[in-house]
Amino acid sequence: MSINKFHIVFISIASLFMLYFMYWSYTKWQAFDDSSYLIYMLFSIVYFIVLVVYYNFFLKKAGNL
């Protein structure tokens, strides 16, 4: 597996983890009504958006290689 394919797989797995962490934080926030879980959820949303933007940037750059 080339480094480009590994990078794409790693970004995809990290994005899926952020989606799961977002869901987990939301359910824990509802169950315990603790604001720290809400902050975790907001961070996971931000990091998910950053990963999607980076993924698109990397695909454009990898296409030119």
C-alpha cells in the first residue's frame, strides 16, 4: 500500500471516529446533563469538518502527483 493510499485510509478512519465520538458525546450529554460532554461534541464537530476539508485538499494534491 502506498503512502498516499494509507493517508486516505487514515483520514477516513479518523473521520469515522469523530462521527462516533460526536454521537457518544451527545448521548452522554443527554444522559448526564454535563457540559463537558457538550464541549467534547463541539470539538469533534470542528475536527470532523477540518478532516473533511483536509481530505478534499489532499485528494486534489495527490491527483497532481
